[in-house]
Amino acid sequence: MRGSNSWASAAAIALCAAAIFLALPARAHEPQSLIDKALKNAGISGQLEALSDVVISSIPEDAFPDRKIKRDTGAFLKETASKETLLALVRSAVQDLDKESLEKVIKFYDSRLGKKVGRLQDTALDADVLKGIREGRTVLASMNESRLAVFEKIATVERVSEVNANLLNAVVEGLMEGYASEGSKKDREGETIRRQVRMALKEAAGSSNRNRELALLSLAHTYRSLDDKELQELAAFSESEAGSRFRTSVQKGLEAAAGKMGRALGTAVARWRLQAEKGANEKTKQDSE
């Protein structure tokens, strides 16, 4: 729960301008359909669909004033940072990927192994999977060295620790941006919270051993059903030029999506705080009359 090539454009004389104009939609549509297929087959669409529920469920119950506000916040996230909204951000980041690379990516995900990997990535944000990652520290200790070495190779090639840190930072920065846009400029408590969050984020980013462990745990649990040969094939795809370019583009898009989700959450938090403050002020005024 990652290069660029400019699309060729043709210039024509006036006599064939009309023919070229008619041909452009078909030429532009083909890469777009390839992008959508690649994102769907790779499980990215499924992850984006689950993202708002994951964000809400990761927040402690007592952080919300009441259950209604939690439900309203969830509904606001689904509306403001919907799957299609987030998918458009990822799709935009993949636009510059050339047709040949996209076709190679699709070929992999159309293979027997690719379909299996796609299904696993599609459900990578499911509650049971996330719970398994949080509780599965013993998995690494009991894993044989050769299998662990493949996971370490994938984690290094895919820069999993760095990507996770970037996504977390995007969510937090987005949250603070969304909160600031709705909150009062005189909100000293909010500013204190922002400073504390940034400090906590800096400390988390500095724990390289913990980040490495989380990266390996997430891979080991997500791909636990792959045998050793399949893991080797997945590692080979990750190292390929097409796999690397696709992943880099997707990761850039996911950071944008995470920021969007964070801003939506920050806006929701600011609004419910303002409502609570307004209610408290009105009650104080009534009591004093």
C-alpha cells in the first residue's frame, strides 16, 4: 500500500490535418486504456478503494468526539478523496510511461504469477493483512535465509522503507495543510500538535532498523503464499526496466494520493473541532445569561 518518456506528436500539412485530428483520439485513448489496465491488474485500484477505510480504522476510537463524527468523517473522506479522485492522481503520474513499458507490465500481470501477485497487492490494505503485518514479527525469525534474502532484495530494489516514509510524510503534511486551511490562525493548540507530529515523524524516519523490519514484514506477509521460485520471478520483474519505471511512476502518484487523503482528513478534523468550539461557546453564553 511506486523514467519518463514524452509522447510523440505529429505535425501535418493542411491537406491532411483533418485526418490526423480524427486519428488523435484513438492514439491518445490507447495509452490511457493501457494505464488503467496496468493499474487494475497490479492491484493499485483495489488499494485506493480501501484507503479511506484504512485511514479511519487506524485512528483510535477515542480520538473522535462521538461515533457520528467518525461516520461523518469516513463519509467525507470517501467523497473528497474517492477512489476515482485518487486514481486520477496515480494515472496522471503514469502518463509519461511509454507504451512498450506498459505492455511489458501488463504482460507480467497477465501471467499466472502476475495474476497471483496482483490479487495479493489488491488486498494488501485489507484489515486482516494489516493485522498480520503488525503481529507477524516472528515470521522473519523463523524464515530460512535464502527466502529472507529474496525479500531483502525486493525491499531494496523497490525502496520499500523510503516509499513508506514518503507516504507517511505525505499523509501527515497533507493533514496539517488541510487542518490549517480550515482552522483558526490563532489556534495555538493546533500549532503545538503540528510541531509534535513533525517531531514524531522525524523520529520515526530516523529509525532505520525499525523501518527495514516493517518493510520486510509487509513483504513477507503480503507475499506469504508465493513459493521461493515465484519470489525469485517477482524479484526479477522488480529489477526489470519496465517494472522499475512503472513502480517509480506509481509511487509518485501514490504520494499525491496520500497527500490528498491527508488534506481531506485534516479538513474534517478542523471542521469538527470548530463545531465543538462553537457549541461550547454557545453553551457558555447561555449559562451566563
